[in-house]
Amino acid sequence: MSLHVLTEKRHNKVVLKSGHFYTFKYKSFENDPEPLIIFINAISGIHENTGNQHRYIQGINLNYVPKKDRKKFMETYLKANDLSKGDIKFTWKIIKRKYPYISFAIRRYFYIPNYYITNLQEIPQSAIIDAVNSNVNKDFSKKVKVLLNQKIKQLKGKTKK
């Protein structure tokens, strides 16, 4: 069995669609127990070369995007969403090309076991701005940058030896 990339994924009774906003509670969190994401895709299957099993969804967690970048991104997202009549799709290539300043906010969330993701809800188009604004005080971007700098220092220390 090979890996499958799905732009739609049913989890319990909710169908996740690429480019749509969702919120949920996540049991296996590092920093954010209640992510606010734009769903990108779901990955499932067994990697042909490594034999590793993949069963997760990928999304842009807006709580990891710095506040100033979040506002900038939302402006461009809303314009693109209007142009696509609410059927905007996200892929890694699109994010890297159009929104490189938020690519570090992509997170993976295991959907198996089922209890990892609970209270999954799609945020309607009319409520997106309110949802983003209500989470404006959640900003995990600084924490991620600190961890990244620590890892870089560790790697530099290993290469000197």
C-alpha cells in the first residue's frame, strides 16, 4: 500500500475540505490544545521506502502565525476565497509560493486513534474573521522560533566537533 493524499477527509461526522477552516480539541498537543486550522490535506497509508504508517491531517495552524502576518494572510486569503467562490484549495506548493511567511505554521494532527481529535467543527465562511480575531491572543510563533534557534545551536555545536 502506498501513501494517499486526500483533499477531503471524513473524521467522525465532519468532512474536512482543503482550504476550509476548522477548530477542534487535540489530545496529543505540544503547544496548542485547541488549534484553529485551514485544512490542507490528509495523508494515509504506508510509505513504500520506510514502511512507516501515515495517518494524519495537515493544516495551517493560525495560532502559530505571528499577529502581523496573520492579518496580512487573512486579507489575501479572503480575496482568493472570494475569487474561487469559496472553493479555495491549498497544497504545499501553493503555500510555499504564495504564502512562504506562514509555511512554518503547518502542523500535522493524527486522526487515529479517533479520540485524538474531538469537538471538530467547521467554521462557516461568515464566521471566519470572528474566529481568527477571537484567537488573536494565541501566538505560539515565538515559542517555535525559540525552539528552532535552540536546535540550530545544537546542530552547529555538533558540526564543530
